[in-house]
Amino acid sequence: MENETEKDKVLWQIARKRVAFKWTLFSYVIVNIMLIIVWYYSTFEVGYAYYFWPKWPILGWGIGLAFQYLNAYHGNSIFNVEKEYEKMKKDN
């Protein structure tokens, strides 16, 4: 029974990470759409050169989002010492 409780805690933690990632992804899309709209109207209304400045927040936040995705969906498997040990043991 204790093992099931421990397993439930781990599953809840994974579920929280995945939901947090989905909310962050939703925010990322909405905010970056708004930034692109601001860029579009400020660039074409004033007549400046077509420098796409929203690429910087898209890129920066996107890198952080990629790390959050890896942690939420692959965090327990990419850097898992036990799995690496079993893999090495199996190969030898």
C-alpha cells in the first residue's frame, strides 16, 4: 500500500508539470501573437524598415519553453541513472 501512495505522489508531480507546461505554452502563443500584432501595426503605420523585433522574445521564451517541455514529458527518462545503468548492463 505504501508503494502505491509513493507512486501516486510521483504521478501527481508529473501531472502538475505537464499542466504547467500547457498553461505556459498557451501564454506563449497568446503573448507572442499580441507582440506580432503590435509589431505589424507599429511598423506599417509609421513606415519603418521591416525589422521583425518580436523574434527575440519568441526565441528567448521558446528556449525556456523547450526546457520546460523536456522536464515535463521526458524529465524522468532522459537523465535517469537507473535506466542508464540497466542499459549498460544489458549491452555488456
